Amino acid sequence: MEPIGMARPASDKKITLKASTLSLAVMVTVFLVAVVFAANQNDVIGWIVAVISFAWLLLAAFLVFGLRRGARKVSSHLKNASASMAARAQQPGASETVVVDEGTRTRDLKLDHSFKIVQVQAGVIKEHLDTPGDEARGMVDRALETIEITAHNARDMMKPSDGSAPLSGEVID
């Protein structure tokens, strides 16, 4: 198996070209022989064979020319892709490899969520801080407790201090 972007030797291309040309020549010959026999004998079976051989000739021509066109397109796309990759490889800093650690990514998402919780609870505190009444005071207390639990859990996600499990509790919004 050859690597992508590697060109085949010219001799391989000539063999393929010769084989496809030969197959088309054989199909044309079969068609012409069928037409000559059908014309000489002038019967229905001969003309049916001629039509069938013509259909096979059309199919062979379609496949040969279609595959050639497709191969040319694929070849040009591979050349363009390899040229663009070569250009990118020559840019400064392009050879650096970035490794994505799923554990770090998951931790970062959890920390982001924790910060969002803190922002929401800070909004709750701002909303109910100046409101008189026991219900408003209860909302502020629950928001502060949620912030405390979230901050503790977030710090333990970054680096557990004593190896204990994160705080747990019921968070009420």
C-alpha cells in the first residue's frame, strides 16, 4: 500500500492506460463482429446480440472514461492537499503538536460550571440583600451556602487538600 500523495511510477500509469485502451478495443471489435454477423444473416437474434454488445461497449466506455476523470480529480485534490500541508508545515510554529487531555478538559468544564453557579448566586444575593423579611434573608443565606459548597468543590477539583470527598448537600435555588 502506498502512502497518500505518493505518485505512482509512470510505467504503472502506462500499463493502466494500455489495459483500458485494450479493453475498449476488444469491446469495439465484439460490437463490429456482432453487427457484421447480424447484417449478413439478417435475423432478429443477430441484431439482439448486436444491441447487447453495443450496450456492453457503452458501459465499458463509461467506466473507462469516468474512472479516468475521477482519478484525475482525486489526483489533483491530493496534489492540492499535499501542497497546502507542505505550506503549513513550513510556517513557524506549525510543527507544534497539541495534546488534548480529556481529564483536564472535563475538569475545566466542571470548574467553568462552578464559576457560573457562583455568578448566579451572587445575582441572587444582590437581588435579595436589600429586601426586608425572613424569606429574603433565607434566600441570601442559601445563596451564600451554595457559594461556599461550590467554591470548596471547585478547589478540590483543582487539587484536593486533604484527600477527602467534595462537600455534598442540597442546593436550593
